[in-house]
Amino acid sequence: MRNITVSVDDETYRQARICAAELDTSVSALVREYLRSLSDSGPKLQELETASERRMRGLLEVREQIRRNSPNFRVADNVSRDELYERHASD
């Protein structure tokens, strides 16, 4: 497996982290799946855009649901990596 480095602006990275958290995954996993989908075995570009649109609609629905159910929730109130792993270990 190869490692790659990608540079993005701060806002793009922030949005990617939010999307990844909403999907219970990592930014790396999102990028890996996107790149995998570009291969010959993945969906065609037209299908990928449709999947992307569906994913975005789902994310927007989740975000709206969070806003309705937790009006005081702020992304800035995130927990540390250690707290996050402790939370998953107790589930």
C-alpha cells in the first residue's frame, strides 16, 4: 500500500473532517474510497457523481437532524482523540 500526501486549504479540511465524522469514518478512508472508485473496477464518473450527490443529501439530512436534536452542539466542542477512543472502547 502506498501513502500519498494531499494539500488542501483549512476550510476544505474542516469540512472533510465534519463529513467523515458524520459518516463515522476518517478523511483518509473517504479519500481512499474516492480514489478506488476512479479505478476501472469502480463506478463510472457519471455514476460517481450521482453517488456523491446522494451522499451529500444524506449528510445534509444528518446535519439538520443534529441541529434539530442538539441545538447547542458545536463542532468546536470536539473531544480529544484519547476521549474519542475511550468512548468507542466502552460501546
